[in-house]
Amino acid sequence: MRNVHDYSGDYENERELYLKADAMLRFLDKWECEHGEIAECVVRLAEKFRERNFWGSADVKAIRKWISDLRNIGYLFPPRVNRDFYEIPGNETVFGHNCRRVNVEFEEHNEEMMSKKSMEKLNALGEIADWCAEANHTDLFNKMPSPSQLANLHANNEVLKNLSDSALIITNNYPWNHTIGLLQRMYQPYFGFTIFCGTWFPDEYSNEHFPPMISPFNYINLSKEEMHEGYFAYYCLAKVKDMRLGHVKGYVAAVKSLALFEETYKYDPSVQTVWRHFKEGLRKKNETRNASDVLLDRDGWSISDL
């Protein structure tokens, strides 16, 4: 029985269990029950806990008696269901998830943070330059300042100072399958906190053809039904605000979308020049699809080479 009014006393009483919690969670994350019945799986899991000294023999004996009592009174154990790991539970509405996958990493704030951030910016720019060089576009970043020079320059820039106190939310209309590493390098060093939001399937993500993801990587997972092809992307802002982040004075929401080329910057000459070069590159490669469809592909960037 837990004493909710005395957590320190509770810790002393269950000290060994608390200290083994990390190992227990790691084991549970990998363990798979090979039996088809829930009741037998419970007993087998108890046995595994005893083998790893998470529990004692008395605990296993108690579990066996508990399962036996349930069977004697006619309790029907639920069947095992092979359900998609990412599927929304049937008893929850699309916007009513009690639990969702989230990862948040906080960095220390100290006097050296400006220099550290400046180094991150320079490293990010350098890695983007290396990535662009693969497309023979090597005239970027010919002269870069030192970290201290960059820190001084940005410290006197009101816009960048405001960004450093803001949280950036990057959403995607469709599942995140690529490009996160590139977006991290483009934006993450300039904001106090950057979080990606949308449908995130780690086992379906690939760094191929793009810079790899870097730490910290913060995300909030929304199901495909919640995102609804981007129509409900505003829900990401609501979820981030629910986190009540400290040291954040404002929020900036950005969409990883082709709308930037075809709508937001439709009349921006420099942006449209890039878009025109991309289309011309596709024609030279005898690509018959339109530029928007190609850019949505995982390797679409490499077809044009700008």
C-alpha cells in the first residue's frame, strides 16, 4: 500500500524496487510473450521477474494464486489482439488520447549558452553546405565568423533575441519519413526550444539522402486521423501549449509544406528562382511528374540537382 502523504518513506520501503525500475522497463520493452493466453502470459512474466531478481518467489506464488482464483470464479480473460502499435485504441476519440508518444529534452541555460549556440549554428551551416555540395552547389558559406563573433552579432539582433525566447513547432501534413535532420540544422539553433509534431513512426523513418537527425530531438506524435492530411495541424500548437514550457515567451508554428513555394512565397523572386531551377532540372532529367509530386518523394531532391 502506497502512502501518498509520505513519498520519502515510501521510497525507503521500496528502495530496491525503485533502483531496479530502469532495468525492469528495459526488459519489458523487449519482452514478448509466446503464449496465446493472457493468464499464462501473466504467470510467465512473473517467472521472468523472479529470474532477474525483480521479484521474489513469494511474489510469483501470489500471482499464481491470483490467476487461479480468477479462473475459479469464472472470470474470462480477454483475448490477445495483434494490433498495430500505432493504432488509436477503439475506446478513445480521435482527439481524446489519454496517452501519446512524446520526447522532450531540455538544455541547461548558463553564460556559455550563447557561445555554444553559436557553435551549433556554424556546425549546422557547415553540414548543410556539405550536403548541398553533393548537388554541385558549393558557393555557400565561403566566409563564416568565429563562434564569439557570431554570438556578439546575434546578441545585438532583436529578432534573433526574440527567437531564442520562443518555441518553434514544425508540423508535417503526412508521416515524418525523412528531412528532420535537415530541418533541425536550419532552424533548431536559433530557437529556445524546437519541437516536431505530426505522425511519427520511428521504424519507418530514414536518414537516407539527408543529414542525420541530431540531439536534442523533441516531438509530439499525432495520429494520421488527428492530422487529417494537415487540416488539423493547429492541434500541435494546443498540445505544445499544454506542456506549459518554462522560459518560453512565444510560439512560432511552421509547416513543412509545398505551400511555401506555391502560396506563401509565390511572389518572392528569390524563392521562385529556386523553384524554377528545380522544375528545369526535372525537365533535363526527363521527369514527367510535376515538381510538387517529386518533392514529396523521399529522394525527390536528387532527381533535379537544381
